[in-house]
Amino acid sequence: MPHAREARRDRERLADLATGNLEALVELYDRHAASLYRHGLVLCRQSADAEDLVQTVFIKLATTGADLLGVRDAASYLHRILHTGWLDRQRRDATGARVIGEVGYTSARFAMPHVAREDAIDIARALDALPVAEREVVMLHVTEGFSFREIGRMTGVSLFTAAGRYRQGMTRLRKSFGV
Amino acid sequence: MTRAEIEKHLRQSRWPNPSPDLRARVLAAAPRVVGAVTWSDRVWFSRGWRIAAAAVVVGVIAIDLMWPAMATGAGIAGPQALADAQVVDDVGRDIGLPSALTAALAQQALAVDARRLAANREQTDLQTLETEGNRR
């Protein structure tokens, strides 16, 4: 989660970008692209799709204009755009049944974190098996450090729903280890 | 494995980074939007403007609360109004209102009663004058 100084710098860069300064976009990309890519990877499971999502986010950012002046937390704002972009893509690309299958409970393998230890491999596999909504909350909270309130705003649910998804996800992870 | 251990392992996982091509792709595809921000946008989105707007609203409300008390400062309220004002003061303190606001509300209760008494007195004076005029 960005510190106050970084958040202020982000706001300044967003204001610069609103006036058409593309150097601000470069700085914002360097600061947030990796985190957004991880979020995209958790949602899409495919590197190419995750990169497309990240690209969509920054194109949208570059074309938003004056509304960027009203953004208080750039990181949350960018992740929210990514989540919305992913939902739009789901609606556009998939038939209803496929949408339910992917948004709901699927256990398809996804090449998630490159890991160094056996434990971590097991965790990556267990994470892979979680429903996407729970996987997203677990990743955003643990890896990216967002609060449940911020995650709720990003994903369009309440704070309590986000926290519930996290709790359920952690319970599933623990069960997958036989705890 | 405990929840804390799971979280620790998740934090320590090395996640892949986006390819370097992506950066070039994003920057090449990003359109330049020039002159999209007007002075009114800057005013509307500025924090100072919002704080000033909120301060004006609070000021108007405060003046509205204080004005009757100031307008009828010389008026004298009855004993019932004093009791009512005391109740307003007590309730305000009980529910945790700021003391200034509680005092203003109590003052307003007194002012309303003072105005009512003044109006009654005026009415009585008029009636007296009317009666005396008829006698003459």
C-alpha cells in the first residue's frame, strides 16, 4: 500500500496526466504495472490476458482527462479499473455458462507464482484451486496489502463481503493442507 | 499450517513481472489528451474549494441558529421557556453535542418564547389603545 508521500506523488502525476503529460503515465506505469499485472494474473490465469488488462488500464487512464483530478488513491483506482475491465471482458467474450464457470468455482491450473520452496508450490496450487473472487481478495490483501475496505471498493462489494471472501479463502487454503 | 504461515508464504512467493514489451506497447498506444482540463475542473476538484464550500454551509447554519437570539436579545423569556431551555441544554449534553451548539439551541428556545411574549404584549397594548379610543 502506498505511503502518504507516494500517494501524494501519484495524485500529482495523475493531475499532470490529465493535462496530457505522458511522462506522468510512464512514472505511474513503473510504479503500479507489476502490482496490476499480478492482479490480472490472478483473475485471468494467462500472462497474455493479464498484460492485455494492464494495457487497457493505462489506455483508459491516459484518456480519462479531468476526472483524474478527483482521484485520491491512485493504486485503488487503477485496480478498480482493472477489475472492471476484466468483468467487461468476461461479459463480452464468454457465453453465460462459461462466465458462470470462470467467475464461480473452477479448479483449472494456472501458472501462478514462480516459487522457490516446496511449501510455496503447494500454496500456489492451493491458491490456484480457489474460486476467483476469493483468490482475488487473498492476493490483494496479503500480497498487495490493501485493506478490505479498499478491496471492497475495487471489486464492487461491501467491506464485509470482501472480509468474508478472505476468511473463506483462507479456510479453504488451510483445508487443502489438511489443517 | 496456520493462517499466519500461509500468509507468510504467500507474501514470500515470487510473482512474475510483466514483460518489458508491455511497457513499450502501453506507451505507444496511449493517446495524448491535450487541453482537457479547464479552470473550472481545477476549482471543482480542489480540496480547498470543497472545504470552503463546507465552511460556508456551516457558517450559514450557525448564523441561522444565532440570528433569532441576536434579534431579540433584549427580550425576556418566561419561566416555562427557561425550563424548556434547561431541558434542551441537558439533552444536548447527554447526546454529546458540542457545548456551543447546545447553548445556541437553548438560546434559540428562549428567543422564540421571548418573541411570543413580545407579540402578546404588543397585541394587548393595541387592544388597550383601541378600547381607550372607543371610550373617548
